[in-house]
Amino acid sequence: MEKPKQSPQLDALLRAVSGKLNIPPETLRSQLESGKFDAAIAGMNPKEQSVFQQLLADPGRLSRIMSTKQAKALYEKLTK
């Protein structure tokens, strides 16, 4: 089965986040697609890990956060 083509914005965001976490973008993409976040979490400090895991446990909260002006501004900053 052929993988769907990713948008340039998503690719840019993956590169930016993977750079911050110090893991290859392909590894991050693969883990996100499979729902496994081991490499991403390993690059975080304990407080960040806790916040990340809380967000994953509450998809509604994550959705609300991602729709804020601040999240959209951060996305713009990371993808430019």
C-alpha cells in the first residue's frame, strides 16, 4: 500500500521537532504514525515527559491546545 503524500508544512514541523528532540525526522514520523513515542520521550526531561504523557491521555485537551493562537504562532515559527 502506498503511503499518502505529506504536506510540506508537516515535513517542516517534523524536522523542527525532531531537531529539538535530537532524533531523525524519519524516526519521529514512524513513531508518531505507529503511536509509539519512545524516542521522542527519551529526549525530554522528566517534567516534559509528564506533561507529554498527560496530553496523550486527553485528546480533547490536546485538540484545544493545538487550536490556540499561541500554538498556531509556534507552528508558523517552526515551519518558516
